[in-house]
Amino acid sequence: MFTMSVCTRIRIKSSHKMSEYKKLRKIFFEKYPMCQARIHNCQLKSTDVHHMKGRYKEYVLDPSTWLSVCRNCHNWIEQNPEDSYELGFSQKRLNDPL
């Protein structure tokens, strides 16, 4: 009889989540092909998804917490967290129901 280890179950769950993420990401870029941040040496065309609340739990699959950005703007957002919160490019998770 075949039994799955805990690691195998986690990998399967992760692969399903990743598959769903890739589908949502493709749709998101079709809807928002241009950088939404336009802050630091912006390249205009989006290449990255910035997860405004991080890749925490179900936020990774929630496009309402995503920002379509170019690589330069994404780097700036990640390197300047306080300014990013102030400008609305990042959001705190405190008091969220997840």
C-alpha cells in the first residue's frame, strides 16, 4: 500500500498552488501590462508581481494584493520598505483575518 509522506503532501499542495498562481499571474499581466508604480528608473513594461502583503498564506493567490511592476521599481520597493508603505506599494498584514 502506498502512503504519502508529509513532505510529498506539501509538495503536491505547493504544486497546485503554483499552478493556480501562474494562471492568475498571466491574467493579471494581461490586465495590467504597464508598471503601476512608476517610481525609480521605471522601464514602463511590467515584468514582476509585487505582493503588497507578502506571499503569506492566501495572499499569494489574491490579485487584489498584487501590484504589476517593472524590475527596477520592484527592486526599489523591496529596498525601501518604509517609503513603500507610505506610498501604498506595500501593506501591513496586522489585524487581517487570514
